[in-house]
Amino acid sequence: MNYMSCFDGVGAAHAALLPLGYKCFGISEVDKFCNQLIDRKYGFRNYGDFTKWREWENIDVDCVIGGSPCQAFSTLGKREGAKSPTGQLTLDYVDFICTHRPKYFVWENVASVLTLDRGEVFRYLLAKFTERGYGVAWRILNSRFFGVPQHRRRVFLVGCFGSPTSAGKILFETETVSVRTTAIREAGQDDPSTVTLNHHTDSEHGKMDGHHRRYQENYPLVGCLTTQLDSGAEQVCLIVIDGDRARYLTPLEAERIQGFSDNHTAGFSNTQRYKMVGNSMAVPVIRWIGERILEQEAKGWSRAG
């Protein structure tokens, strides 16, 4: 099965899907650092700016995957929705899917997109896809339950062309799912004593040692990665205890809690590495969805016209 990765970033789709036997048709990405990384690692064809998709040649793929920029929908942003340039990219993604009609698509975004404008934005997406012949299903998945110690809730919308039920069978399982709160050591960290601080209230970078003294209850789980680790209150949950001191996650640790192999983003500045990894999708979640798509495909339902 071949796929196209839109808003490709540092290649979470490739890290997840290539080991499963998927083949990459091409990508769309404009960030120069991400493009340098993907070109160096994979050499996939880059179609470039997604807003120019109408100028591309015919895209004939089985699956399209993409997490359009979330700033328009995030609770940390202005929540301008489809009115903003980044929100428009989501509408472009919808039109791209409806035009090229891949058999499957996967769209990822922040969970708050479900409630933006009282749900009108998300209802619009569903209406467009279903009008075009897709059966769709959506679910909020948290990467902490997929083997990495990060609390990262994202909504995943899956569509299957010509099948009203396949998307639901991909995203929902009838069997019991075990919840895995994996220790950081199991995720590959060198120091098993490194754990996260819990119940944070003070966000100033210079007071990390105070956090170390103040909080006694610790858990092997960090908060949701963003694009930088020094921007305020939302970053306090990314402080870890390392021996007798408190510190922020390193770029290597950030890669690991997103499910990438070690040094996936090596060769770039720490600032760029934090941004690149923080913008990414969680690899284990995408791999799970990819596995479920293959399982559904193996059951052999026919594609309607």
C-alpha cells in the first residue's frame, strides 16, 4: 500500500508506516529544516507548498495522512479556526482528499478542534467527506497508552472511501485494550531515576530547583510536547528530576517520547530539534492506525465508484 504524507514535518508517518511495508508516494512540506532531514534520510519526492496542490499532477495513492497545523485550533493559540491561514490548510486538506479520493485518509489535530465554534468546523469536515462518499470515524487517542511516556491527546479522523463501516473498525476495537503507563527507562532513557514532576503551579525557568524541593509525588509520564521548552507555564510538566537536580527534557528524550529512534533529528540546533519534534505526530499512534488499516484491507472490501 502506498501513501502520501502531507504536512510531513520530520516524518512520523515514515517512521511508523515504512516498517509495516507501506511505500511512500511523496510528501508535502515547506519547512526548510524538516525538508533537509527528510531528504537526507529518505529522499522522497517533495511536492512542496500544500496550498499549491491544485497545480500538482494527479496523485494516485491508497492512503493520505496528515496533521494540518494546529495553531488555529489549539487552546494555546488564538483559536481562529478556518479563518486563519493555518486553518485554511485544513480546508485545503479536505478538498485535496475529496478531489483525489484515496481509499483511506488519516487526519490528526488537537482535541479542541471538536469544540471550536461549537463544533461547526468539525461538522463541516464530516459533511464534506461523507458527501464525497467516505465512511468516517474519529477518536481521541492519547500517546501515553501506546508505549511512550507522554500525555498527548489528539483527535484522529479516519476515512474509507466507499465503505460506511471500515473507518469505525479501524479506530475502535471490540477487545479490551490494556493501558500501558510505560516507565521512562523502558522508553530508552539512560537514567532510570529520571521521572516527571506532578501538580505544577510555578512556571519560571529559574525556579526549577524549587520545583524539585516542593513536589514529592512523581510519575513516569511527561506532559504534551510543544515546539519549545522555555515558553511558560505549559512547559513545567516537561521538567524532569535527574539525580539531584531538575531540568528540562533533552532533544534526545523528546525524540524518544514521540516514538522516534535516537538522534532522529541530530545535526540541527537544539531549538530546531525541539520545534521539529514538538510539531510531530506520535509515531506509535500512527503505527497502530497503520496496522489497523492493513488488517481492514486484508479483509477485502470492494471500492465503490
